[in-house]
Amino acid sequence: MGLESDQNTFAEVDLASLTGKGGLGVYRILANLRLRMNVYTGLKPDELPVLVEVVAELEVQREGEDGRHYVGTLTSTSAPDALTASLYSGDRQLSLGIDLDLRRLDAVERLRAGGHLVFHATVRGRVRRAAATGQLEKISTTQTTLRVNAGTWLEVLARVGYRETLLIEVPIPDAEDVLATPIDRLKKARSAFDRGDWREAVAGCRNALETLETALGDKGILDPASKDRSKHERYRHLRRQLLPLCHSAKHDDEVTERFVWDREDALALLTSVSAVLQRYRTL
């Protein structure tokens, strides 16, 4: 079933692809609709139906799991009145968009948990046609589904700039000078996080901290008594306190073999290590 005019089907609709576009404080998800236009015969050009309005309600679910989750309403980003029925067959493209804030985009990532997504769009269109008796309109709805694998979704996130932010707006620092290697290790930890490999993400945080220690050349330096530490020395102590937890993701001794790493563990340590690296840029 497709969008209908007062006479018959105006176009069959497919959700063809998703992409993204970065904005100021928003993350725009763009949905490309492919309309397979119906061929109209016996009508004058000025009597051909015109799609004058189209919106879509977007839902998402994790592949392999039951239950859809409402995302929001997609609205047109291009002029819908340009979509006029044709005397000839062919496909037309229509772009719809929705602006998500960080909280909603994070909710989708929590749902995905390193897996694949299935998006469902309920498309509602209003088609108008000029006739001898006046303007005739028909409002109809149709549904379409799109599977988005993990790799494609990560590309969408990269386009909107989401992967440069660790979910609570602690940015991954740009590589520069002495921090280049630690930041590279942190980016690898982030990639593991995106794949849903929580243990590897935590282990990657260990690599980032260890290479930072090497870069700063302060391995083996004893910390003064807590009350006598400078701010710099207290940051060094913070780094050292994070290491044992990260270390445990790389070992399977009689204690750590019982550890189960989840998304919240990886997120906590990624956020902490990212913040520490960011601070060392100006400390």
C-alpha cells in the first residue's frame, strides 16, 4: 500500500536510507524516501495530483528484539509541492529530517548496545488534484521499514558529530604533541565501545593511561602525603587510582575472571579517562 490520491495510488513509498547532518546543539537525522510514482493517463498536466504535505512517525527497535520505541516526527526538508504525478513511470526522492538532542540519540545507542537497528516509518501524505468540481484531496498513510547495520549507523553518528562526544559531552581531545599516543589509544577504546565490546573498551582505557604515564615520564615517582600534594600531583594520583580497575579487563586471575563488564562500566571509564586527557592539555 502506498500514498493515495482521490483516484488511485499516487506512489509506493520505501524508506531507502538514513544519513546525518551536524548542527549547533542538535543532531539531524535525515531519511531518504524513494517514491515509485504511479503513471497517470487521461489527465491534463494541470490536473495531475500533487503531493502537498508529507510527514512520518519514526520508531526504532534493536534487531532481534521485540518492541518498537518512538523516536519522533520526520518532516520534509525539501519542497513537497515539487512532487507532481507524472505521465511517465519513474522514481522520485524526498528527504525528511528530525532533530534529536543528545539525550534521545544516547537512548538509541543504549537500545542498540553494539548491535543492529530496524527503523519503522509510518508515512502520512496529503495529495491534492485539480478537477472540474474543484480541489480534491486525499490523506493516506503507509508503512515502510529499513534495517540499518551497526557499521552504517556508526557512519550516521559520525556525520552528525556524535562520535566526537562521549554521551555526556566530554569531548575526545584532538591529538597533539605529547598526548598523541594516549589519545590514539582512547579513540581505539571508543571504537570498541561503539562495537559493543565493553571489555575491550575498558582495556583500551588502560592503554591510554599507561601511554600517558610514559609520555609524561612520571612512572615510579612517589606521591607526597595527600595533604601536601599539588594540584598536578593530585591529578597524577587520580590517574593511578583509575589504572587498577582498567587493568582488570586485561587479566583473568581468580578474582578478575568473575568480573562482568557492561556498557555502564565502559562509559564510566571512557568518560573519566577522556576528561583526564582533556585536562592534561592545559594542566
